[in-house]
Amino acid sequence: MSAAGGTPLLLAYAAAACSLLSGAVSLFAVRRHPGFLHFGSFLFLFAAGAASIASGGWALLADLTLTDQFALGPPWLRWYVRLDPLSGFFMLLLGTLVLAISLYGPSYTREFARGEARQPLPPLGVFTALFVLGMQMLLLADDALVFMIFWEMMSLSGYFLVVYQHQHAANRHAAFLYLLLAHVGALVILISFGVLAAFGGGLSFDQMRSASLTPLWATLAFAFAFFGFGVKAGVVPLHVWLPDAHPVAPSHISAMMSGAMIKMGIYGIVRVSYDLIGHVRWEWGVVVLIVGTASALLGVLYAIMQHDLKRLLAYHSIENIGIILMGLGLSMIFLGSGHKVLGTLGLVAALYHTLNHALFKGLLFLGAGAVLYRTHERDLEHMGGLIHRMPVTALMFLVGCVAISALPPFNGFVSEWLTFQTALQAPALKNGVLRAIIPIAAALLALAAALAAACFVKAFGIAFLGKPRTRRVAHAREVPAGMLGGMGLLATLCLLLGVFPTSVIEAMAPITQLLVHEALPSAAVQGWLWLTPISPEVASYSAPFLVIAIVVVFGVGYVFLKRRAAPWRTGDPWDCGFGQLNHRMQYTSTAFSQPIRRVFGAVWKVEEDVETVAGAGPIPRAKSIHYQLHVQDWSWLKCYVPIGHLVLAAARRIGVIQTGNIHTYLKYSFATLLFFLWIVS
Amino acid sequence: MALAELGLFSQAIILFAALVLFTSFIMLGQARTLPLIFTFAWQGLLLAVVTVLVAYVSKHPDLYVSAALTIVLKVVLIPWLLYRLSVQLNMQYDAELIRHPSLLLLGGAGLVIFSYYVALPIVRLSGLATRNTIAVSIAVELIGMLLMCVRRNAVAQVIGFMSMENGLFFSAVVSTYGMPLIVELGVAFDVLVAAILFGVFFIHLRDSFDSLDVVRLNRLSEADEPMPLQEAAGARPPGEHS
Amino acid sequence: MDSQLIAWVLAAAQALLFVAAAPLLAGWVKCVKCRLQNRAAPSVWQPYRDLAKLLKKRMVLAENASWLFRAVPYIVFGAMLLAAAVVPLIAVRLPTAAIADVIVLVGFFALARFFTALAGMDIGTAFGGMGASREMMVSALAEPALLMAAFTLSMTAATTNLSIATEYVLQAGLVLRPSFLFALLALAMVTVAECSRIPVDNPATHLELTMLHEAMILEYGGRYLALIEWASQIKLMIYAVVIVDFFLPWGIAREFTAAALAVGAVAVTAKLMLLGVLLVAWETVLAKMRLFRVPQFLGFAFLLSVLGMLTHVVLETGG
Amino acid sequence: MTLLEITLLAPLVGGLLLVFIGHRPLGGWINVATCAVTFGASLAMALDVFAHGPQLSSGRMFYIDAFNVYLVILTAFVGMTSAIFSRPYMRHEVERGRVTDRRLRLYHSMYQCFIFSMLLALSTNNLGILWVAMEAATLTTVLLVSLYRTPEAIEAAWKYFILCGVGIAQALFGTVLVYFAAENKLGAERDDTMLWTVLHGAGAGILDPAVVTLAFVFLLVGYGTKVGLVPLHNWLPDAHSEGPTPMSAVLSGLLLNVALYSLVRVKMLVDASLQTNLAGHLMMGFGLLSFMVAGLFLHRQHDIKRMYSYSSIEHMGLMTFAFGMGVPLATYGALLHMTVHSLTKSAIFVTVGHASQLAGTQRIDRIRGLIRTQPAIGWGLLIGTVAIAGFPPFGVFISEFLLLVATMQSWPWLAIPLLVGFGVAFAGLFRNLQPMVFGEPPPGQKPVEANMLPVAVHLLLVLWLGLSIPAFLSGWFEQATLLISGALPR
């Protein structure tokens, strides 16, 4: 049903207002009482998150479409606002993360006020608020102008957050690159809207929906939109800003960025291609599928090579965006060739994974932030053994790792499973080539998933397990309750969404109804316990049973073995009979990923050099070995460096027109005059 | 129409117009400063004469005013100013070297042809007897500009500038019997101020560059500066880390 | 309702039988191997004895072990148990088969492996890290090949549910599908890699540097080691049973009568013994390969499975 | 005495007064006060116009319509805020000994004369006077550019003088041609034939195309030089970088606008009498070229004021392009862009002035860590640049948005070069901006006494325009659009 105004919309406004208030509080109040930021500002942020969840959830579950307008902007161009299940869904996602960081933030940000380089807190608070506001409002936007305004506001405040600790050069580089790409992306999006507006005769989304485009222009509009939103989503090869920008931002912001901001790119793609353009074509699907597969695979491969924890997580965002896009691509292929149910399945898989990734990536970044908060370390090579010092954080982080590695019974697995199921319906297609490439794409997805598992074994194993590698890490303490609360919220959701997928999918029905006028009829034919996306015969999955099984085994093991066996005693680990083991004998992160580096050598630009200083003595043995490893992302070297050089070269050349000699200048105007005179007569 | 059919005054006008053009050519070729100034004065005088003739022919009394303005400004004031300055900066005798003077004069001739070509559509319109002189006026203006383009000496540039003004003024007179008086006055005022400012600037130039050679004014240039080495995306490839 | 109950009981029984029989298969393989290599063979029941002994033994944990280290064996065993419950051993149409399809099965294996690897890194010795790193690399390469093969089969059977797929093959009768041939080969190679058999890994080695799987669980002892060993035996059995179900399912029980069940049991026993012999033969003729030749090995497996899928698309469905 | 007369006379009187007492401490205040009077009068006049529509003064000397009324207000306003800024700034310069009392006097009176000539150019009804005023604007600013008497300043002023003089001369020739065309078509009374109202009213459509085309070429080259269109732009960066900063603020913020205004006025005439869109196409080509080239120049700047003057060239090119396109949406966007650009750019120059005083140099690579030393200046520069780079919620974004959409609708393929230009220009601005604003300041860098009020006001206005355009302003824009492009934007 559709209506003007309505409570959910009011709630959404309330959410936006709360974000603004939180910004205002941190702008005006903080200077006098720093305490305010930690309470006032984050309190309002909490309210904003809650309100977003409420409004989004309401609109989603009650399947409402509410519209409204404001008398702002140019007179003939009102601000149109609309809350429908799709935006509601993303509102929900956003709200959840905001809630989590508003719990996590107060303790975490206090660090900046202390740290060796004291940062002023107001900018952080203000731009966090504006960042959230931008995302809330762009979800509500119902015309190109409003959308672009808040889209850019999101990018811009994101920039200020990335550059927040601007004393580090890395932050400045990252912020510059980020804003540059964001700006270019926004302009491209604008072009796509321009195409739609030219056909629809107006900038409001309703007019665009009513536009009837020729296939060529529709494809152009889609291509521009896909490019523009792809930049934000961090699609390979447009991703270069992402692994730089996310790590250097404050961790709760990184969580927002990876969790929410890049999802706005997905939102944009879905909104434009499914809603505004309307008729999806399968060719687009093929492109999206290929790009998605590439992103998934390259993203995880780049990620494995990282030893900066947050950077590793950032690269994994690229991988997961790729997985989401694979789902979208499949959905487009199926819709474009007339299989509505399968198209719906793909869409559901994509959206489900969007939600999941928001949750576990947020969780992981918060976890990384917790480690950073206590140890001031982002480099895995310096961590280790944290599970003993920060057990709860370790548990949360482990949940995140399991979820992102797509292991049952957590949520990451469900959405990837749905993607696989969609891919396996390829035989339904008439086009034999598609039937052939889709399963291969699925197999590559499997490869990506397996590599992700490897990567997170490394991440968790090096950071939390083993022995501490530095003193700071050895003396780390558990983080305050607020931060644990923020992580706990997300961790719980990760488990719930993994164990009760059926209900989630049913809740998503309004979205698919809105976009493709179709839902998954048989998803829950056998009740909430069994997830049967297509039909019980084709495939079924029941997460609760796995949980039960593990619980049972624990119980049995505990009752029978633990009680009856003799109590265990501790001893030294096995050292082959050589002397005392120390922490430097552990496998490092680089060592862990060495086999994979050798297997997939061509993906990176690897520069490896070993300097060995031979010692004296009858048996020549190395006194000291210095090992250096440079791993670089080809897409940077191949796509961006040339463009940069091109522009700089052009700028260098162009200088010669300004010789500083007044005669030359006079000659210019003389020549111009004569030229024009010659033209006109 | 044939020249012969025109009245004597009109013929005189055309004759003087030709002389004005001639003076422009002389300026173009004149390397030494003082003669340049004098030629400029002559041009002004001829211009004034033309104006008076036109005023007489076309019974436009207010053209007398503008003729008077011309005499005061272009014949007396400005040349005198320039003369005093060049004496004061004792540069009245130095001559600058003009590269390929013959080529330059040829270029001037080319400009005359070009301006004739440009002016053709206008000439069709004008009902005045003296319409062909429009082409001449354009030519005078363009030649003035050419002069500015090739001369290194600031004084020469000023004179080029002023002779452009002459061309404009001339065109106004011969095409439309001059512009409304207020505009004329405004223009004249601007020219006067400009002349004074030029005078001021000669002093400044001499003080800071100890010559009036404008080619030395090349500090503010973009040509040979290296690119600034800022920290930009190019400075460090983001993919990298060790 | 009644039949429902029976079905559930049967399913539970089958799962337990599966778990119980797993060490036997391992014992059989070991025994046959020794015979083939002219060594004095242990009894086929030896694995049970080992497990019992380990279960009784008092444990020694490295002082650095965390709670994760102690939780891992249960997680691994739980995952394997559930996986065992899913695979139709002697009867199809059991309700437990609906818990998970073949993809989830792979997921279970991945879960077990993930935690095993973590456990390997928990103590902080070089061996653990080394084993984890290598194991994850090998599995990362094996998984796509495995899933690809599974896709080929499930695209033929239009389902990913094991029991239904098995039924489909039964109903289809004997059809010579090139895709199945390729898939079988691929699956066999992956099995070898996943169950850490020669030539990828050597379960019987005592040289740490050549270990993959063993290196990870080097620090385990007592009942934890028992659970893990048992789990890996179950894993081997699952792979074997899956292969059997897919490629020669004949004899498996389709209705829950005593006779049918008996037939099924006998049939599956025979098939598994045969498979064990084949595995032993394979392990005897091949030598363990260098770690960095494993990628080629698995790449070949992946190639085979892709071939299978392509032949399915091109030759079998036409298109 | 009408409001318009007050608006015009106030700066004139103030200028004369300041000739004598401009060097006193009072001088700065008088400067501000005069501007305030001017602004007040212009505001009142604007209300009058808003109430009763276009006004033709007695004697038809002056004509105020929707197009120039808001420019008059803008000029008066920016003139005032820059005067507010220039008072402490110039005092600081005097303390640093860069400016003597004589020059301070000169500065103040010339400032007022400059304001006067721009107001005159905007409000006059006579094309000839328009030209005279433009020339006068050049003459008054020349001395200000050379205020510091450094060789660079002299050189810059000389180039400014010569190039603009030559350009303006072309414009005069164009004016003469227009007059000529009008004079022999509509045999009106001689003095009237140069009146805009007459030309645009009676003369519309009947002027001879050939002459008008020729005239437009001269006018385009002439006023285009003052707008700073590539390749006639060379005077602009020099003049901006070497003159005192308040001067740069008003040059960028106002003079270019006025020149563009004159150009658009004559374009309206030409379009009326030409059937083809020749004038528009010439302007589009010119504008696009300037836009792209200036964007590239941004990348190679060492001098902060130079950099921002190139950005002015870029934006002027954009507006010229938009006016050239001529479709209502583009015209509306361009009118809006004129406003927001001059507000933002003058604010930026004010901040730049403080920044360079703080760092003691205009060299970009010596200005560091502003945000640490003096947050107000750092943030001001940052936000100003963000606004000028076209980020929402600032007004520049809205106008550029409208421009892009209009381009998409009428010339889809030209959107691509525009896009590239935006990207390049943005990169050029920020790669230079970031190191200046962020990072650690050089040791011993002290805050300066800065008056950020103008900046704040300007940026707030721009923000306001970005979020919603007040009805009266929008009304004027729409009328002007109707006037220029013959239709209302949709």
C-alpha cells in the first residue's frame, strides 16, 4: 500500500533529527565538557539508530510505501522523500550499525582525547553525525537532487573522518584518493540520472520510473550507474581507495564505512536498475556477474597478503561486495530471461548477504578497533596470544571470522548457500553459454570462500592465538563493557541470522514484491526449521540442527569423557627435543600466506628480497637475515598510475602557453580576434 | 561609386583617411622613439581634420566637440606627456631593433586587405559617402594592435594602444558621425586617465626593471616551472605496503 | 506420524552406525595396505583399541593452550557427526537427509577444518602454524574442485540433496554419462587430498616437516586426540559413502523393511571394502609429492570437474 | 534623490573623501561605512524593484531589471564584506611595512571608485556608458594591483593594463558597430540609439545580422578578456596573485561577474537579431576551453592566490558555457552560479589572505598545518574549497547540478568533457589544499588576528542557497532566465 506521510516516515525524520542533534551537541557542547561527546552525542546517535531501525523495520514488515515532500531547493524542484520496503531494509541495516557504534563509541573515542597526539573531538562527532545523516537521507531520497546532495554529504563527511588523524601522511593520501574517486563516481551517477531524467522529463524518481527508455539508453544509464555506484561499493578495479581509506579511519568509522557506506553503492545499483529503469536485461547480469566474481576472487587474494589487520578486513569488504554482486548478477540474468522466481532468489541472496556483511564486517572492524584500543597495533606481525588477555573480544572476533568465512551455522553461510543455489539453477536457462559459465562462477565463489577461510584462520590465529610477539600486546587488557556491548549486539545478530534464515527471508518478501512483483513461495513450506528456497526436493538446509548437534556433542563429551577421565595437566609444547621455544619461532602472517602467494603468484606484483649477512666460522652460517616483501595491487599500477601520469603530463605541457611574455599574450588575443573575424565573415 | 562623383569635401575626407592609414604604416616601421611620438601626433591631427570635415559635411555640430577633444588629447596632451617622459627617462634617441621590417609592413598591408574583406558587409549598409573609410579604420586599429604585438619598448606599446583608440574613434566618426556626446566624453576621460597611468607606469617600470623593455617582464610565467611536488595520489601508490 | 517416528529412529540409528563403523573402514584400509606391502598387518579392530586407549589416557596440554584449544575437538566431532547423519548409508528418504545438502556438507567439513587449523595455531609452535597454513592452502584448492564435481552431479539430478540425488541415479538406471566419469575422477582426487592421504599427505609419517594434517593436531593428546582422529576417520568414510551413493547406489534401501535394510547394509559394506582396496592400491603405487606440486594435482582435479560440467552442458543436455 | 542615485553616489563620495583621509585609522572604517551605505541603499532599491518590477530612471540613463538587480546587491554586499576584511588586513600590511600611508589612501579611494564603476556598469542603460564603466574598472584596479610596487606587482599591473586595455578597445569597437547597426536601422533620436531598452525593445530582430555578428565578435573578445576566457586570460592570475588580497577577492568575486554580465547583455541583443545560435556556440566553445585548460593549470600552481584565480577562470568558463547553451535550465544555473561563486570565491580569498599572513608567504609549499595553528582559518579554507569544488550542501553544487542536467538534456555528449574537467579541477585543488590545511605546522607558526566574520557570513549564505533558494531571489532568476533564454526553467 502507498500513502503520504505516516508514522514510520516520522520516525525516519526523527532519526535524521537525532543525528543532527548529536552533531550539534558535539559541536557546541564538547568544547567545554568533553564528557558530553561521550554521552550527549552518542546518546543521540543511539536514538538515531533506534529510530532508523524502528522506521525501517516498520516499513519493511508492514510493507508500507510512504511519500512526502519538502519546499526546499529550487522552486520548481521540490525535495521528494519516500520510504519503501527497500529503503526500509537498508535503514534497518544502517540503524543496527549505528546502534552498535553508539554503544562502542564512547569508550573508544575517549582514546583520541588522550592519545599522544591529542585530537579535537568536535570534528569527529560532527562528521560522524553528518555521515549517518547523509546515509539516512539518501535512503529516503525520492529524487535525483536530494539523493545526490546526501550522497555527496556522506562521501564528504566520510572524507573528514578518514583524514581525522591528519598528522599521519597515510591518512592524507587515503583521504585524497577516497574523495577524488567518490567525487568522480558521484558525477558519473549524476550522468546516469541525467539520462533517466532526460527520458522521464523530470528529476523526481517517479518521473524516472515512468520513463520508457530505448534499450541502448537504458543500457547506458545502467552502465553509468553501475560504474558510479561501483566506485562507492569498491568493485575491482575501482576499489583502490577502499583498502587505504578504511584502515586509517577511526575503527567505529571503519565499521560504518565497510558496514554501511559501501552498501549504499549496492542500494544505488538495486534502486536504479530494478526500480528506476525497471526492465532488467540479462546482458547486464552477465557483466555484473563477471565483475562480481573478479571482485570476490581478487579481493580475497589481495586480503590474504595483508598483515595490517584493518587493511585485510578492508580487502575482504571488496570480496563480499563481489559476492553480493554475483547474487545480483544471477538475479538479473534470470529476470532478464524471464525466470522471475529464480531472479527473486538471486536478489534475496544478494540482499541477505548485504545485511550479513554489514553485521560481521562491522563486528570485525569493531574487534580490530578493540585490539587497536588496547595495543595500539594494527600490524598482525606484532600481535599474538590476545585470546588470553582479551577473551571476550577474542570470542566476538572469532564469531565474526566464522561468519565471514561462510561457515555454518552462522549468517555468512546462509547467503552464500543461497547464491550457490541460485547458480545451480543455471540449467533453467536456454542460453548454453550462460549454463556453462554460471557454474564456473559458482566454483570460483567456492574458491573465494575457501581462501577467505584460510585468510581468517591466519587473521585470528596470528592475532589472538599463539604467544604474544610484543610487550604491549603481552600486557593488553580486556576492553570496557560498552565496546563489548557494541560487538556483542552484532555477534548475536550474526548467529541469529544464521540460525533462523527462514524468517529473515519471509521478512524480505515485501522488497522483492516491490521490485520484481514476486516472492519466494516455497522458502518456508516446511516451517521455520527448514529453509527450502526453491523446493524441498531441490535443496534444504536446517541450521538449528547443527547447533543442536554441536551442543549434544559438547554435552556428551562433557558428561561421559570429562567426568570419567583423569584431569589433564599442562606441559611444554613439542619442540622436537630442541631447546626452549620462543615467540619468534611462531609462524608469522607473511609465512602463513607464503604458500598461497606462491600458488597464485601472478595476481600481485611481488617484490621479495633477502639480505643475508654471512657470519664467520668454519661452517658458514648466516649471522643475520633481513627479509623484505612488497606486494602490490596490479589494478593500481595498470589503471590509475597511467591516468595520473596523463593528467600531470598534460598539466606540464599546458604550462607553455603561459610564457610570461606580454607579446605572446597580445598575439593570442590578436590571433583570437582574427580567427573569429575569419569564422564569421 | 567612383570617387569623382563625390563632393570635394568627401574626397578630402577620403584623402585624409588614406593619410591616417599611411601614418599607421609609418609608425609600424618607425624604430626611434621621438619620431614615433611625432607621427602619432600627426595621426591625431589628421584625425581631427577628418572629424572637422565630416562635421562640416554632415552638419553635426557635436562632432566639432569631439574634434576638439581629439586635438587636445591626441595631438597635444598625450604626445607631450610621452615626449616629456621619454626625455626624462632620456630614451628619446634610442632606437629599438625591428626584426624583418619589410615583412612587418607586408603584414600591415595584409591586415588592410583583411579588414576590407571584413568590412564589406557593413559597407553595404552605410548610406554615407565616406563608408569605404570603415575598412581603413578597422585597418588602423588592427595595425595598432600589430604594433603592440611586435614592439619591445613600452612607449611604442602605448603608442600602439593609442593608435588603436584612434582607429576606433575614426570608425565612429566616419561610420556614424560619432557616438552620443556623453559616451564620447566618457571615452575621452578614460583615454586621458589611461595616458596618465601609462606615464606613472613608465616611472615604475624604469625603477624596478631599469628599462622600458617589456620583454623583461617575464617573472610571472608558468612556462618552465617544474611541477609542484605535493603529496598527491601520485606520490605514493596506495596498493603498496611492506 | 508413526512412520515419521520410525524414520527418525532409523535416521538416528544410521547416524550412530555410521560413526561406529568409521574406525572399521580405517582399520580395513590399514590392514589391506600392510598386506599389500608384505608387512605384518594389525587387526582391523586396531583403531577401536587406539581410540579406547586414548579416551582413557590422562591428557597433557601445552601451557599456552586456550579455551579454544579445548573446544575444538567437540566442534570438529559435532560437525562430523551431523555430516554423517546426513549421508544416506544404507537407506534413502531418511528425514535427516533434509538437514543439509551437499553444499552444507562441504560447509561442515570447512567448519571442522577451520577450527582444527585454529587449534594448530593456538599453542604457538612452528609446526602448528605450518600445518595450518598448508592445510588451508590445500583445502582452498580442493574445495572448488569438490563443489564443481558436486554441481555437475546435482545439475544432472536437479537437486543438491544427497538422498534425493541417490534416488534419482537409482531410478535413472545405468546411464553412461561422461560427466559422471569426470566427476568421479575429480571427486576421488579431492577425497585423497581432503582426507590427507598419499600423495598429498602421509597420515603415517613421523617426520613433522612433511606433515599437513598431523602437524596441526600435534599438540593434542588423550580424549581430544581420540575425538579428532575419530572425526577424521568419519570424514574418510563420508567421502567414501558419498562416492558410493552417487556412482554405484545399487542395493541401498528405499523402503524401511528389515530385508531392504539388510540388503543395503551388506551392499554398502561390500562397496566400501572394494573402495578401500582401490584406495590402498592407489596409495601404494604413488609416492608422496612435494607440497608445491599439490596445486597442479588439485588443479587437474578442478579441470576434470569443469570438463564434467561442460560435457554435461554440451553433450548431455545439448544446448 | 532616488535609491539608485544613493547607491551610485555613496561610493563616489566615499572615494573622494578617502583620497584625503584614507590613510588615517579612520579610513578603514569610512571605507566600511560607505560600503554599508551602498549596500543598504541597493537593498532598499532591490525591494523596490521586487515590489514594482523593472525600473527605468528619469532620463533613461539607468535601467534596473531582474538580471542586474541581484548583481547590484551582490556587488554591494561582497564589496562591504571585503571592506570589513580589508581593514585589519591592510593595517597588518602597513605594520609589515609593505604599504605606505600614501598608498593606503590610494587603496581606499580606489577601492570605492572600483565599486562605483562596477555599480555603474551594472545599472547603466547605455552600452557606451557600460563600456566606459568597464574601462574605468580596469583603470581603478590597475593601481591597486601594483600597490606593493614589487617588480612582480608592476609587471602584473602592466600586463593587466595592456591586455585589458586592448581587449576593452575591441569591445568599444563592437559597441560602435552595434551603434552603427542600430543607428541606420531604427532612425531613432541619436542619443537613444545606444540605450539598452531601445535596442532590446524596438531594435530587437531588425538589426542587420552581418554587422551584429561582427560586433559580437569584437565584444566577445573584448569583454571575454575581462571575463578571463582562455586564451585571453593571461592577465588574471598575475593580477590576482600580486595585488593585495581584498583586491583579489573583489576582482574574482565581482569584476569577472560584471564582465560576464556585459557579455550576456550583448548576447541577448545578438540573439534577438540573429536567427542562428552562433553567439551561443562561440561562447560554449570559449567556455569549455577555459574550463578544461584552467582545470589543468590548477595542478601546477605554487602560489595559493594564483591557484584560486585559476579556479575562478574555470568557473567563469563554466558559466560562459552555460549562458552559451542558452536553454532555460542552464541559464538559471548560470545565474545561480554567478551568485554562489562570487560569494564563495571572495570568502576563499579572504581566508587565503589570512592564511598567507599567518605563514608569511603565498607559496603553497610553505603553508602548512593551518588547521593546527589556527583552526578557524584552516576550516574556513577547507570548507570554502569544498564548497567551490561543488560539494553539497553548498550552493555551487546545486548550480553545477542544474548545469550538468541541462547539458545532459541538450548536449548529452558534452557532459563527458564537463565531467573530466570537474574531476581534474577537483584533484588539482585538493592535492594542493590538503598539505596546506592538514599535517603538522612548521615550528613557531603563530596565529594571526583574523576577522572570519565575512567568511562565515558568505559560507552560510552559500549553504542557505544550497538548501533552499529564497522566493524573491528565485523569482529574479526566473525573470532573468525568461529575459535571456525566452522561457522559464523546468
